[in-house]
Amino acid sequence: MSETIEAGWTLETVQQLKAMAQEGIPPSVMSLKLKRPVTAIHAKLAELGITPAAGA
């Protein structure tokens, strides 16, 4: 019953990602804030069924 969701994505990090997506923050900025590669941000957003904001 770990909070880790594959490859270091914690529940808290996923919640932050979702919140930023809802605010319209571009994946490039999410990448900097979460200290993850842009490709990882895009992959997680796609996995969650979230369309990223323009400006990546």
C-alpha cells in the first residue's frame, strides 16, 4: 500500500500535476516545478487522460 505510483510518481506529485494542468500551466513549466523531464510530464498527463495546455 505504497503511495508511489510507478517510477517515483507519488500521490502528492500527481495531485500537483493535475492542479497545474487545470490552471493551464504548460508542461514545460510543470517540468521545472516538479523537477521531471518534459517527456515524463507528457506521458503522465496522457496516462491520466489530461490534455496539456499549449506552450510546451
